[in-house]
Amino acid sequence: MMSGDQFSMSGEEYLARHHVITYLEDAVSQLLEHKEENPRVNPAKFLSDYFTSVHRGNHTLFREYEYIKATPHNRTAFIRIFWKCFRQIGKSGDLLNAKEYHSLLCLLCPDFPLELVQKTARIVLMDDAMDCLMSFTDFLFAFQLQFYYDEFLYTSSEIYANIISATRGSRDTVVVPVMSRSKGKLAQLADGPDSVESAQFFEAVKMLCETFQFSHPPVDILRGILTSAPRVSFYGFLMALAKHEGINSAVGILPAKAQVLDDNDPDIQISSVRTPRPASAAPKPAS
């Protein structure tokens, strides 16, 4: 059922909010690629299968990283596929390190960046140690946070670094949220002296959320976390977000942490979904 605010949007706003152009462009690109190999492909059937796959959420499997991160729906679909494909690891109690989790993600997305897995590991471990072991559940919920809110977390880290710099330099310096994504590695921010006043950090992050063009956690959750203690470290902030059940509800794809390893839904076997749509008409995953 369509909500009332959808009727108040212009056509351009509606297309942008639901990323319609992104899917149309990808569907046509996939159709043309497939048609080179199979000139007799039925375009109407192909497009129907493509958008059915998007609706079902199995359209990101074996696709390139640029595509799986292109829309919030793509990101949640990929998180769900990762969970369904590999939750047996959690059921068996196996512990893996960051490089091993990266290898699993590359089975689903061949060019998945190691850097994002390293960021996920830091949320769990608050450390750069690539050999430290993590449970599947801990990694999964930290990965959900890092992958779905990647742009927000990056910009928040810049805000945090600006506050640290302003506090050490001049207490009168105004901290302005940085919207751009600059190159280079940010300084490591951990517990100890590198903490900031929670209220100041919250006000800066709240300003960011008012105009941020990417997904961000609900402001009420940010307020709850950042008003629970007078000071906060950046990775303490990330860990609190990853463990917050409200974040899981806001993303809306995983069950509660206590049920994430239950057998209510069948696992996805990678070999059985390597061609998620009919081979005669479906877009091929990018190689």
C-alpha cells in the first residue's frame, strides 16, 4: 500500500528515493550483455525475471561490489544472503579471523573489498589484529552496521577526529560535519585519552543526519547511546551501535540476535542458487 507522502513527491524525487533509474540502467545493461550470447532472448521475459529477482532479494549474488552497495535494498539483500549462506558456521561454533570472513564474502561477491572487512573486525575487536578470531554472530551484526551505514560511519569518524583536534587545539573552534569522503587513512581512535564529550559528538552527528544523503541510524538511537555516558570513544560508539537491537530493526533484514541461528528459514546453498533466475532468461552475474 502506498503511503501518503509518495503522492506528494515529484516524479524525479520518487525515482531517486527508490533508485528506479539504477535498476533500469542495470537491467538494460544486463539484457544487452545477455543478448550478445543469446540473440533469441525474450526481452520482456528477461526484464520480468530481473525485477522478480530484485523483489525477492537474490539479485546481488555474484554481482560486483559497485552494484551490491548501489542501493539500500541491495545492501540488505546481500546481508541476508551472507547470513543465510554461512550461518552454519555459527551453528557449529567455529571462530574465524577477518581474512577468512573476507574469503567467504568473496564467494558471494568476487571483488568485495578487504578494507570493509577490516573495519568490521575493528568494531568487534577494537583492534587491527587480522588473526584474532570472531564468532559468526558477532561478525554478522558488526558487518551489518558497517556495510549498511558505511558512508555515515566514515563521515562520523571525520567529525570525531575534528572534535579531537579542536579540543586539543582551541576550545573555541567550531566543529562542522564534513560531508566529503577524503582519501587517506584516518587516525586510529580507541579508548583512553582519545575520547570526546558525548553531548558535543551527538550534536554534530545530529546535524549530519539532517542533511545526509545516505542511510543513517535513527536519531533516537544515536541520542540514547550518546547520552548514556559523559564521554565516548569512537569504537565504543561503533560497538554500541552494532549491539543495539534498534539498529537491527532499522535495517530490517536480520532476526533478533537470539534467533539468528534458528532454523525457521532454510539455509541458502551457494551451489543451488548460482543461477538465481532461469538460465534461459536471467541476467548473468558479473564475472
